[in-house]
Amino acid sequence: MTTKDIQNLTEAHGLTITDDIKFNDMGIDFRVGIVLDINGQQWVLRIPRRDNMIDQIEEEKQILNLVKKHLSVEVPDWKIASHSLIAYPLLKDKPALTYDGITYEVTWNMDKDSPNYVPSLAKVLVELHHISASEVSAKNLKIKTTMDLKKEIENQLRLVKSEIGISKELEARYKTWLDNDSLWPKFTKFIHADLYAGHILTDNNNEVSGIIDWTTAHIGDPAMDFAGHLNVFGEESLKQLIEEYEKRGGQIWERIFEQTVERAAAAALAYGFFAVETKSDLHIQGAKKMLGVG
């Protein structure tokens, strides 16, 4: 689409924009851009890359309607949500870190050693995980039990092994994880499911002020919302986050730390599954490296 095409698209939805559009083309499902409207307001545009995404768009809209009632931080406020365009005012703060898909350079937009970040993240996680199953069910969002989650991993392992391949070491690790019932929670919670510093906005005090990219939120394994923190901040910071989370009323289990470590290790499997689903050569090659077969 040309700039003029995009201007015509937003105009048809009642949003008049300038030609000052900056796009991030990394996303598989959406082309994402930041643009100024004629009044100087910055907007985020998400343009679907396929025609059959209306169900996914409607689901994320329901997720946002749910979480904004419960969270003390900002989430995207979709002003436009159709099969051809999503648009919302740019949130106030920047992500804790930004990642350049071309140069692979990481830029920190906060003091990553600030003592304020972890307690503020724990507070938001407690708010999120306290959202009730009845409210989630009323919005027809995904609800998964621990048994469902294990079957999901088993299916991903089978598919990824057959389509891409996986090292013997990783395959053994995943199977051991699946067989170790003591690691897995006996309960599930409403989770973001793709939570890491790139999706977490922070303010001038290095406190969490917003969360973006809610596409995969569902009731599932709460350890998934801790795994992204482990990958970026390390084990000692994860232990602190779990401690702060419990202090604020979050429900934990004895092996939450170990489960989070295994969840983080399963990122390679999840990426492999994603690569198979998208049939993208770029992602398949990237997944092979992560899975030890590239």
C-alpha cells in the first residue's frame, strides 16, 4: 500500500492523517505504523496482512475491553477496529526496551537496574491474574487447563520435530519437563502470554505505566508471564519478582521458579511452531538455529 492508499483507508474510517508515517514491518499478522493526524495527535495504525483476520481482531478487542477495567496501567484504546484497519492513540510512554529487527540492536528506554520496576510489574501482574474465569468466559476468550497446556506442548513438539527438526538435548529437556508434574501449577490464570520488556511501557520513575500487544492473552500457565522477565533480567531479578508478586497477593506454587525457567526454554519450541504455521523461510531458518538443528 502506498502512503496515499493508507490515507484513503484511514479517511474512510473517519481519521484524517498526514503523510508522516513511520512503519515497522516486522510483524507477520499486521503492518504497524505510527502517524500524525491533522491535529498533531500521534496514532498507531495496524493494517492486517490477510483478509481472514476479523475473528482475531474481534478477540483482541474483547481482551482489551476486559483488561482495561482491571489494570491500573494504560492499554491500547482502539478507536477504529475493522477487518481492514485498527487505529488507536499512541500511548504516553515508551516500551522499557526497543529492538531493531534489522540491526538486532537493543535500546533501553529506562534504567534497567532501577529498584522501582520489579515491584510495579508485580502489582500489574497481580491485577491481571486476578481477572476471574467467569469474566473471561463471558467474553468468549480462551480458557486452558494445565492438561490442555501439556497437550499443546506435546502437539507442538511432534509438529516441530517432523517439520523442522529439534536437537536430542532439547527434545529430552521438553519431555522431562512435560513428565514432571511437580513443576506444573494446579491452577491457571488470565495471562498476557507474550509479556516481556518490549511490550511493557515505563514512565520517568522506571515504573510500569502500560502494556501493549494483547493478541495471545488467555487463561493459562501464569509462569508464561514471568518467563519474559527471566530472559531479559535474569534469575535473581525473577526471584525478586516472584517474591513481590506473592507479597501483593499473587497465587504461587512451590516450583514456580523452575516452571518459569522451563517456560523460558520453551521459547525455541514456540518459535518453531510459529515458523511452521507462517511457512516463512526467514522464521524457519531462525527457528532451526534456536532448536539446535540449523
